[in-house]
Amino acid sequence: MHDIGSLTGTWMGDFAWLDGSQTFPVSITIKADGSYVFDSVYRETNGRILLEGGRVFLSVEGEQIGSPLARGLNSGQPTLEGGIENIGRYHFGKVN
């Protein structure tokens, strides 16, 4: 991926702890300028999308967080999946 145009919009999904003990709803809204708002029951985080070597990463205050986002399709709808090492995994479906 070389631009974030196809990522802009609101994505909703869930985050699951690696040990499977808890899953909770999350959302991310990605703007055309590369900024995003990640919202969960625990907190709201503002950051920027990083594009490196065709891969997409989330960053907070310039620091990359987690694994690259993997794009996919589920029943024809765009999805994003990723995770934070030793913490958990998230899965999003595009809402708009």
C-alpha cells in the first residue's frame, strides 16, 4: 500500500487479549491526512498511520505500535487486522 485513501473512514471491531480472557469492542476512524482516533472501553488514543515498505502501521507520538495492519475481505467487506506484541489482537470491519 502506498497511500491511505482506501483506509479512510470508520472501522469497528474487537480487541482480544492473547490469553483469551477478555474481548471488548473497539473502533478506529482514519482521516485522509493519516491521523486516526482509536476508541475502546479503556481509552481514546490519537495517532498517525505510518506507511513503510508498503505496510501500514499505527503510531502514537511518532512511535510505531504493534504489528503491521493486514488488509482483507470478509463476505466482500474490507477488514483490517493487527496486534500489539504480547498483549492482544484486533480485528476491524469498515463501517463507512
